[in-house]
Amino acid sequence: MNTKIAIQGIKGSFHHQVAQEYYYQNVEVDECLSFEELVDSLLSGKSDQAVMAIENSIAGPIIPNYALIDKNNLHIIGEHYLDIHQNLMALRGQKIEDIQEVHSHPMALLQCMEFLKKYPNIKLVEDKDTAETARRIHQNQLKGIAAIASKTASEMYELEILAPEIQTINNNMTRFVIIKKENSFVAENEINRASIKFELDHKRGSLAAVLNVMSDCKMNLTKIQSLPKIETPWKYSFFVDVTFDKYEDYAKAKALLTIMAEYFKVLGEYKNTKP
């Protein structure tokens, strides 16, 4: 039986590309137009696993997605990095001068802002998904409207690329995580990355003490992000990613943090695949 993968967006999106690269070319996908819908797909059993963007090298971490994983007790079982190449595309036979509006996901528009500033007369319109915008232009034969999306989307929806690779920074990479409803236990000798969450007592030096423990246990802190606890003013949850060479070092840090933190949770233990 084939594994069904939930993706944010439709076929031709960057999430779809990650699913093809991480699993196999003709992987069966459940197309979801929001990350909330993606989580619902997992929780309902409609899909077996999901691909979720978690941070971008330009725009930074997507904190609401960490919160979604945490709130729904989902498990990170892997990760995948994708070089993001954004392209301006429209119906064939048009030029950039014919374009009145550019539609795309807010993140895509942000990543291409330097290029778009060259065309102040073009209206920028935020949309739910890059590939879905490309498909809609094709289906409705919308002239004067362009999309920013992947080369795959242009081919799939028969659009012409008016300007290739318009992202501001060429080294534009997005990190995606693979999530499941139940944990998939990876062999300890393969685990060298973990995503954790903790809450600390609101007193001076509490975070510094935790960071010292991580350092002493040879953890490499790759990301730390605080998120306010809505129900408790001025209290924060910390979402942290660490890498390490030996699982024993990580296990020692985990044991100490469980004692030191008011609340401690592992969101995932998996293999680091950063290029």
C-alpha cells in the first residue's frame, strides 16, 4: 500500500517537489491549501505523513508551524532542504509590460521584492499557494496576471516564464520537516538532530543555565525561538533545534533539561540532512 503524503499547496508547489524528492517521483499526495488543513489530514487519517515548511534562510522560522506540531502532538521524523527558485510566469505570448498584477504566496512575494520594486505599476496580490495561482491563471486564461512559482508549476500549467529566478538572494533555501501522528523510532546511531520545547521559571538566569547545559553536553544550538503563552502573560515557550555527534551527549542534556525546565517536550529526534 502506498503512503499518502499531505502537502501544503497543490501539485507543482514546492511542498510537492519535496514530497517527490523525499519519497518517490509519483508519490500520492493530499493537496491542502493551509497548514491547518494539512494537520487535519494527518489527524483524521486521510494521509499517513506530511511535508511542512518550517523555516526559510531569508524569511526565518515559520513559528506558527512549530505551534501546530506542538499543539496537535505531532512528531517530526525527518527533514529535507530545498533550494527555492522563484520564477515570474504568465499565459504565453505576453510580456512583463502586459502584466498588471502579480499573485503569489506572501513568502514568495517577500523573497522577490527587489525584482518587483522595478515594476511599481504592478499590483502585488497575496494568495494561498504559488502553484494554485499558476493553475488558476491557466484554467481561467487570465491575461494581465502573473504568478510567482516554480519551474515545475510553469510546465504543469502551461505558463511561460517571463523572468527566471527572480528571488533576491540566490542562496534561498527552505527547510521542510516530515511529520507523523505517531512517532517513528529512528535508530539511535542515526539520530543527530532534535527539535525540543521547554518552559522556564520566570527568573534571572534560567535561560542562560539551560544554554550552558546544552553547551556542556556538546549540543550545537541551530535555532532558538520564543513564543508567548497566551494563557499566561509574560511567560514564554522556547522552541529549540540542536545537532550533536553522539546520542549519549544529547540523552544527558535531555535528562538535565527535564529536571531544570518547568515543562519539557521532544517534538522530534531524527537525522540531520543539512547540506
